[in-house]
Amino acid sequence: MTLPSTDNQPAAPAHGVAAADTTSRTLMRFSARILGFAVVFVIAGELFFRFAIPAAELPISQFNAEYKFRRYDPAGPRTGRFTSGRYAQAQGVWRVNDQGWISHRDYLSAKARGKPAVAYLGSSFVEGFYSDLDTHIAARMEHRAGGKYDVYNFGMSDSVPSEHLRVAAYAAKAFEPRVLFFFCSSWHLAASLSPAPGRQRWRLEGGRVVDRPVSPLRSGRIKALAKRSAIIRYLVLNAHWRPKLAPANAGGGGTVLNAAQAGKGKARPVAELRLLAETMVRRAVAQHPGARVVVVTGGPYASDLPPQAPLVDQLLAQACRTYGAEHVDLLPAFHADWLQHHEPFQYAHDFHWNARAFDVIAQRLVAVVAAKPVVAAPVTP
């Protein structure tokens, strides 16, 4: 059997192979140019949002396994600059102290300190990311009090009263403050019922308030890497783009550094709010025998009309009278300052409290502390 000869078969056209090679090389060059452009664009963007319009910087959250709350990691970045607004209109330098809190000073035990300490607990409103350390409530209180006592800031972004009680228990054991100020509002009180990872939250069960189990804080590797990018931090924290990518210290998503937003959307029945207010105050008083427990309500008020306390503030005031805590309403202090100076207490581009608000608060709280003698905690040998 003779196989057919292939000698006469037509060869592949040389120009077709050459054309395919040319197309392939063209695509490779085009892809290389696109990649190069992307690299240059990213580098330029990173430089621009670090120096021209600096993106907000945040410390790294850390979970305290013993008391089950979140603070900042002293092993992470210790200082940084937080900016807000699309053009970084407000800039505040923050510092994480040795104990993991935003403060101008490290916190000392009662024995090492040798004088009384005052502590306050709250959310990003009092934490102080938006202004420099020397303008914070703690620094202004120490200045106005003439250094008679230290003031320790336990404010934490996105934290709420249910979590403040855990932080206060830790603060009492470690630093023995003689006065504890609990900043609280209707938004924060309601948000205590909203679950969040790494944070103590409550739930209602059979007409009473019970603690939800606290899940450990976990940070994804991709998110951790993304937060190092100035471009991403600018888009999320300054431009408020893609709210599902939470900042380093947010619990339930969103670009806002305050849990107040979590409580805005759902109105709670008055009976539930009263139960939450009574639970918070009752637990705080029982948790700190021998110390002054002061619940602080109200906030910036910029109007010539007389202020009127919201319902939740009234419920908290009633709970304080019932369970033996003190109550401070900041509305009159803000109203008086507004009538005298007509200067804003919040940023034009953001609802957080500014340095003037902090000074008004500091002046009021120093007067509260001075109303009763404050002595150093008895030192345990």
C-alpha cells in the first residue's frame, strides 16, 4: 500500500505567521504600557494622598481578652495624623500611649501616680482624633485644675455604654480613678443592642437586659494591607467612598467613626430605652463602690433658643436619681458659651466635636469634680 505523497501539499503562508506574531507583540507592548501607567498612577496617588492632601491615618485595634473590649495596639503605630474632609480640612495628631489609649500621657497606677485620677469613657466624640492632643478634654481638664489630678481618656471610636462598663471595670482595677464620667446619648444607648465583633453588646430577653457573648476581634489580611494604602484610606475615610470597607477601628462597617450612626435608623420604644438607661446606671454604680459615677448627657448646642433635653437624657437623669449616680447635662454650658461667643462646636464638614467644644466640656467637668473633695485612692501595699 502506497501512502499519498505530501510533497505537493501547500505550505502555511509565511505572511500569516508573521501577522500573528506582530499582533501578539503589539498586545504585549500595550499591556506593558497599561501596567506601567497603572504603577505610575498608584505611586503618584500614594504620594499625593500622603503629602498634598494627606489621607487619614488610624492606629491598629487590639482585643483585650481578659476584659473583652477593644483598645489600640501599643505595638502598632504609636503616632499619626487623622484628617477629615475631602481636602483634609481638619487635622489632628494622635498618640497611642503604653496602655493602648489616645492620650498625651501614659497612665500610672495609684501607687506610682501619688495623686487622684479622673477617667472618662465615651465614643469618638470624646476620643479626640479630630484635634491635637493638647486640646483634648483630658489635657484641658488637667490644665484648668492646675494639675491636682490626672485625667485619663478611655474614649474609643464606635464604642457604646454596654462596652464602657467593661472598660470601666478594667480602668478601676488598673488605675483606681476616683471619678468616672460616662458620656452617653440616645444614639449610643440604642446602639448597645447592635451586635459588633470584639465589642460587648446587649440584647433584650424576657423584659431584662442580658450580655451578648463577645466574639474575638479578627482582622482580614487583605483589609489590613488595604488600610496601609493612602489612596484607599482617603477614599474610605475622607471621601466616604465604599462604606462597606470599615476603618481599622470600626466595629460594624461604615466610614463613620462613631456608633451613633448605628442607633439612628431604628426608633426604640420608651420602655426599652428606660430599661437600657436603668441597666447602664445601675451596673455602673454597683461596679464602682467608693467612686463617683457621673453620667454626662447633652452635646454641642448652637442656638439662641433655650435648649431642651431629649427624652433619653431625661431617662438617664431619672436613673441617676434612682440609683445614686450623679448627672451632668452639658446643654446649658454649650448654650451659655454660644450666646456669648457664637462660635461653632463642630467642624463644618463633620459632626464631631472640635477643640472649642472640648474646652467647654472640660470647664464644666472640672467644676463638677471641684464640687466634692477628691482624694487619692488608698494604696494597696
